[in-house]
Amino acid sequence: MLKIGHEVVRPGMYAGDEPVTIPVPEELETVPGIPLEHREVDWYAREYPLETMNITERASRDWANTIRDTHVEMREIRKEHDNLNRPLIMAARLTGDQEPTADATGEDVTEVIKAKARELGYIEVGITAYDHRYTYQSKKDWVLFPHAICLAYEQDFEPTQTIPSVDAEIVHSSTYRTEGAAGLEIAKFIQGLGYRAQVHSPNDNTGPYIPMFVEAGLGSLGACGYLLTPHVGSRCRIMIITTDANVSYDKPVDYGIHAFCQVCQVCVNRCPGRALMRDKVWWRGIEKHKLYFKRCRPVMARYLGCGVCMKVCPIQKYGMATVMTHYAETGQVLGKGTHDLEGYEIEGKGYFGPGELPVFEREFFNSMPTGDTENWAFENLKSKAAQAGGAVSDDMLQEFKENLELGLGQSRDNLGMMEMEDYI
């Protein structure tokens, strides 16, 4: 039995559940929150502000959607999701301008807001300051209020365990819509308390939300690039609501995950595209496992959204308390090396158990366009001109013009489901 350094007590998963105690072995203790250098984060935010990948990597997103649309079921799922989700996004965009519907009493409303969120089905809720350093450049003038209510909604267990699959993509999309609708209800509730509230849709992000979730004590940044929450790990969808309400802030927590992920490494070992880094690096002032986007997106595009890194995470499958208790008692990662945790099937490739990975040719990764649509259109024109001995034909120019017009039109609508932590 390992020596326990401290215990973390969290509210139960659902309203009315008993609190959950998470033992953190002494050897896994590090620091609460995400290790970061504030001066570096400040500098990058000022000199190289973040932008959503729906803009900066638009070419690969459009390419991925084109590939997904060749899969009939996936095309219909995406079409249905877009039709059902757009009204929720548009309603969220209007919330910042809506006035309170009552007079504020001046009392701290932290607990009543949290209780309402739990009533609506959110399994995690915490409050912290909204950190403008992570706001996308295109959203800089949109965020109005100083406090961030961080909300996590569970994604159903059974379909998630079939990743990568059509069923997993269906529950992925429906969870976004359910939490988006619930977020609008919370905004109305806050307005009824006498305050203003702005819903940041999970499909119309103002920035990568994970740093604020960690600051609010709702989990840790895992090696997979997801937020690992206490009850369901990465098996949740996250969103925030900013407000001017009278609230108190939560604090970051050391769940032992920084060190545990270094020991575990299951998601790193099982990633079909070998897109996860074994060791941490410093990136934009944050110490983290940096995702290799160019090896991730091609797999996600071609194989039903992939998500293997979510499926094989023991925290996702068994819960943080169970995993940490098992580690404290045995020194072993629960499920590691077993088919129950690590096995997955890829459509057209077959089943892969522990130690087995699919093989992809180099062109599988190199064929993906990169950058925004305009840059990709220009690079495509240059490539075709080079193949033609330097001559640019009228057909090439027409194709270039059409690609530019397509990119300009799509840049006005940068909606899209958040993938991991949007690869910050």
C-alpha cells in the first residue's frame, strides 16, 4: 500500500449523491492546476494571440468534412446535428445583450447557481475568473463579463466504449446539444437572480476552456489533451457561461494526474496515429503533452472521429477514485495491458488489442491540406503550376478563384465542435 499524500473530496456525480473521496498517493503529488509560467502566457497572448482552428486550419477541416461525407451515416449525423444545433448557437450569441429580469439582492449566489446546474444534469460545476489570455482573436470583443461558470456534461458510457463508431459520434453530437440547451436555461436563471449571463456555446468557442476548468478545480489536463474530470475523466463535454453575478471562486486541485499520466501512458501507446507525445514540453507558457495535429486529424477524418485516446483512458472508464485507489493499493494502473481497456476496432482495419496498432502509409498523413483555406488555395495553385512547367492555365486560375471565394464565405461562419482542447 502506497503512502497517501492527501485526499480530495468532491461532490457526488449527480445531485443528491454522496461525496466521493479520491486518495492521491504521495508519489503522485505535484501542484494544483496546470504548471505554467505567467510571464510566458502573457507574452504569447499579447504577441501571438490564439485563434480557433476552425479559421487557422480551415483547409483541413473542410477536407475532413468532405471525407466524412463519403460515409453515408456520418454525413446524415453531421447534417442533423448542424440543423438542430445552429438555433442553440444563435440563441447563445444573443445572451450577452439580454437584461436581468429581476433586481439583485446583493447576496452571494454561487451555491444557488451550482445547485441549478446540477439540477439540469451537469456533473461538474465550478467558478473562476474568465482568463482573457485564452480568448481567440476573432472573439476578443465578444466576451462581456468577468466570471466564468465552468460546466461539464456527461457523455453516455455505453456508446462511448464503442469508439470509434457511428454510435459514439451520435452521442458525441447529442451531448453537445443537450448541454447547450441546458446552458440557455442557466442563463435565464441567472437573469432571474438580477444579473447578466453570456452563454459560450460548446460549438462556438471563445477559446480553449480547459485552463479555466482546471483553475476552477474541476480536473486536470491529461496526456491525451482532454480535461480529466473526477467522475468520468474525458467522457464529458464542456462549456462556460460568463456573468457579472456576485459569486465566489473555486481553487485548483492537485488530483495527482500530472504524475499519473506519466506512469500510465495508455493513451499515448494506443493512439492509432501516434499523435500523442510521451513526454511533456513547454508550449505557450504551459507544461503539457502536446498533441501532434498533423497525425491526429487524418485519423479522425477517416475513421469516425476516432477518439481512441478517450476510450482507453482508465479515468474515463473506471473513474478517478477507483483508479487512484487501485494504484495506491497495488502500484499498478487499473486496466493497463488488458483488452477490456485497451482494445478497439477500426472500420476496415480490424481489431487491435494491447500492443497492436494499425499501419498507415506516409501519404495517409501527407495528403491533408494545412493552413486556412486561402493559403491552401494558393499553395495548390503553385503546386499545379510547377507540375505544368511553370505555366498557369485559365482552368487553374478559375479553380483558384473558386477556392478563394469558398474560403471567404466559410470564414464568416466558424462554427464547429471543439476537438480536444482545440490543440492549444
